[in-house]
Amino acid sequence: MRRKLTVPTIADVYRAIPTPITAVAARVGEQDIAMVLSSFVALSDDPALVGISVKRGSSTWPLLREATSLGINILTGGHSGLIDSYSLPSHERLVGSTYRADAGAIIIADAPTSLVCHIEREIEMGDHIFVVLAVDNVLHDPKIGRPIVHHQRRVTELMEYQI
Ligand SMILES: Cc1cc2nc3c(=O)[nH]c(=O)nc-3n(C[C@H](O)[C@H](O)[C@H](O)COP(=O)(O)O)c2cc1C
């Protein structure tokens, strides 16, 4: 009997690789706009540069990219309401969250790390746009909470062990 091979797609493979969950948020005109992203990556220490990858066709990115400053907030299990809001209109995603604006960048309360950034470069990468951002300010207190990760379309807590 022949066995049918199940070949994973590249998207299946990417989903199996854990990544942090962030909210990129800014005040644009009168509106406070956010987007949940799991594509955050730290790129460079000096200068301080980070990256995010945004799917082409996103309706929120064209608004966020107009902001003078962007907040990149590392989320915890306490931010599940914000994560669940990802499919709402971009100006409704922060309803119910506590946050403040810092030079246009939105800093979400109880995020252990928030980076105030400006866009350095946007690079077209296949079906995504890779955005390189320079870090202008850092709010960092790891005691505030533990970051979560995106894995197999689920939100997962980190496990710790001593090495
Ligand atoms: C946990 C999670 C991670 C996500 N990561 C990304 C990402 O890295 N890049 C992206 O373009 N969209 C990502 N999305 C989808 C966006 O949050 C958003 O829903 C999507 O871009 C469609 O909305 P828009 O048209 O307002 O941009 C993610 C959604 C969730 C729930």
C-alpha cells in the first residue's frame, strides 16, 4: 500500500518557529492605531536597529508609516485583549488597553519592553515589506512581565530552565 506523503508548506514551517508577539502602534492625526506583529527581530546594537515584516496589502501599514514615531511593544499574557483585536479596524484595536503617546509613538502599559522608533528603510521582500527601524528611546523593565511567543498560531508562555 502506498503512503501519501504530507509535505509541509513553507508557511507551515514558519509557523513552527516561535517568535515574540509585538504591537506596533502610533498616534496618526486624531487616531491611535495598532497592529499585532510576530515578525519582530533585533538587527543591530550600534546603531540600534530593529526590523518588522509587514504583509503587502496591509491596510494598517500605510497609516502607521506616516507616523513621526512608532512604538514597538513586546506583549505579555496580560495583553490578550489587544492580541485578539488584530482583526478589528486598526483604530479600534487599542480600545480597552491602557497606553500613552510619546512623540507620536504609542507606549502600551505593562509591556516589559517598548521601543520608540523611526523608519530607517523599507525593503520589498516577496509578499512582505521588511521595515528597518532605528531605536530612538527604550523603556525596559523585565520585572513588569514575561514576553509571550507565537507558535503554531497559538500564544505560548516561555519555559525557563537553568543551563
Ligand atoms: C499573533 C499575530 C501575529 C501577526 N504577525 C504579523 C506579521 O508579522 N506581519 C503582518 O503583516 N501581519 C501579522 N499579523 C496580522 C496583522 O496583525 C493584521 O491583522 C493584518 O495585517 C491585517 O490587518 P490590516 O489590513 O489592518 O493590516 C499577525 C496577527 C497576529 C494575531
